[in-house]
Amino acid sequence: HISVAFRESLKGVLMEVRMLRTLFRCRFLWRRWEELDFLLCNQVLPAMLQGTASWGALAFGEFLLVVLHYKIWRHFLDNRIVGDELDRFSRKYGHLHKVEMD
């Protein structure tokens, strides 16, 4: 069969791979993976979380400033309009006086 012939032709390579696996116990790759895992979990992820928290705090503060600016602008605009309206009505209806009921 083809599978038997294939196995026989790859037997030497498979024996070398088995010998390398038993000699190194796959530690030559595992050490590099542990370094990457340590780097990601202990340095990169905390830095990303700190950056996210900083940007979130900055966005919240900016939102509060925008709301405060709008409220102050609206207050001054409303006061100016009310003052203009009072001046206009007092000029137009200034001759009328409040009638007091006894």
C-alpha cells in the first residue's frame, strides 16, 4: 500500500524528530513562548489598561467641560434675551402702570 511505502520513506525523518523531541523536551520553543506570555501579561496588558483608563478619564473630563460651557453660554444668552425683551416691552408699554386692588 501507499501508506506503508510512505511510512518507510519517512521513517528516518520521523526518528530524528522523535529524538529531538526527547532530547529537548520541546523546551526550546516553550521558553520563548513563556517570555512572550510574561511580556504580554505583565507589561503590555497593564500598559494598555492604564492607557484606556487615562483616555476614559480624559474623555469624561472633556464631556463635563463641554456641558459646563454649554450651560454657562445658555445662561448668558437667556439673560441677554430676557434683558432685551424687558427693555423692549418697557419702552413699548412703559406708560401702563400696575393697577393695585384694595
